[in-house]
Amino acid sequence: MYFSYVMNVQIDDGSGNLRAVFFRNQAKVFMGKEEEDILKFRDDPTLFEPMKEELLGNFVKLIGRVNKNTMFDRLEFVTQMVITNPDPKKELENV
């Protein structure tokens, strides 16, 4: 059987926050988990609680696009690439 999943996260860059959407592969990279581990959350959502604590405050680089969600009248960032633990010095050099 094949499952797909999506993860919604509030991201904050210090100037504001935005809802980000991580589809299957991006969610796997963002959480640093394999699919088998992620599917365990489906059967027992309480297993996700420690994952939230682990992700809180992490620095990530997200590449994607901002869309207007007309149903909820809000902007949301749809991730296309997730880079965990980016080097801030290198990122500032690229600005």
C-alpha cells in the first residue's frame, strides 16, 4: 500500500512568521526521518510530540514559492527543497 503525507509548519525568520507546507520528500528531509518512521505517526500521533520539540528552533534553508491560499485567505510557503543545518556564514556570503 502506498501512502502520501503533508506537514504544515509555522516558520519564523525573526521578522515574522508564515505557514510552510512540506510534501512527502521535503517532510522526510525536514524531519530527518525515513518513511517507515513517519508512517508510525499515522498510527499513534502521540509519537510526534518529541519530534516537535526536536524541530523547534532549528535553522533550515527552504527553497520554494509563496502561494495565496484563497480558501483560508492567507499566504503559505510551499517548499520544494529543504537544506538542514545551513552554514550561516556561507549563506551571508551568497547575499
